[in-house]
Amino acid sequence: MASTPAPKKAPPKKPPAKKPAARKSAAGIGASVKPPKKLGAPSTYTPELAAAICEHIAAGKSLRTIAALDGMPAQSTIMVWLDGKHPDFTEQYARAREAQADKLAEEILSIADDGRSDTYIDAEGNTKSDPEVIQRSKLRVEARKWLASKMAPKKYGDKIQAEHTGADGGAIQVASTVTFVRPPVRDEDDE
């Protein structure tokens, strides 16, 4: 009789490798803890760059547009510069925003006074008004008015005046009265 070969045994499994134990300091925190790295490029603030940014703002450009220009920092970087680390830039920026609001007011007058495209001559030679152009001009004026009122509210915002006076011009009098309504009296004959 032929002997049958014995089934092959699977190689023995190796126990999982042990991870080295982390070192602990006296406080129980890992000894090799490093402070987190700051993200982004280092700040490139210079007074000349700040002045260039403010010139663009005073000329009417938005921060988003300025940040897209070559050599200009990101919009978030400019906002970081405004949080008190550079007080001279913060003041210069505020003046540039006021100048930008003045520029918007000048643009409002220019748009309102320009009526060249408001009318056209049709095929028959008649002068017709173009409502689409007029509406677009109104929208441009309203957008600039709103923005100027937000940039310089004391100068271009709506004046809101609240008065709290009584009827005779004096202090407000608060009076409370309670009125009781007596139910109607029924006659015995009504029943």
C-alpha cells in the first residue's frame, strides 16, 4: 500500500510586532511635541506695499482685484495686516476707503449726468428711449450709493433721527388704565 503524503501544515503565524512605547514626560505628554507650523508664506509687509494697496483702494479697486494683481499679497494677508499689527497701515487704509467712497459719489454724478445712450434712433428715424440702458444706469447709481453709505456712513449714509417726546414736548408719560365692563343687567321678565 502506498502511503499518502501528510497534509502540509501552514507556517506558524508570527505575533504582531510590538510598537515601541511612547516616551512620557513628567506631565504625561509626549516628550517630542513640536509647536504647529504656521501655514502660508511669511508676511511681506513693507510701507511701500501698504501705500500701493491704499492707492489702488482710493482709485476704486476692490481688495479682491488688488490681491489678483502681480506682486500683491493675498486678500487674507491684507486683512491680517489690518488687525492692529500695523497701526500706520490701518489708518492709511481707513483714509483710502473714505477716498474710495468719495470716488463712488463722483461716479454717481457722472452716471446720472450721462444721457448719451438713453435714446436711440429707430429704423424710421424716430428718437426712442432705451429703457434697458436707463434701468442699467439706475442700478449702477443705486449700487454705488449703497456701497458709499456703507464705506462712509456719516457722510453718505441715511440720516436716522429718533425722537422720544411726549404730546406737550416733554417727557413721555406712561399711564395705564383698567376698564371693567359690567355685564348687562337682565330683567326677570326677560326670562
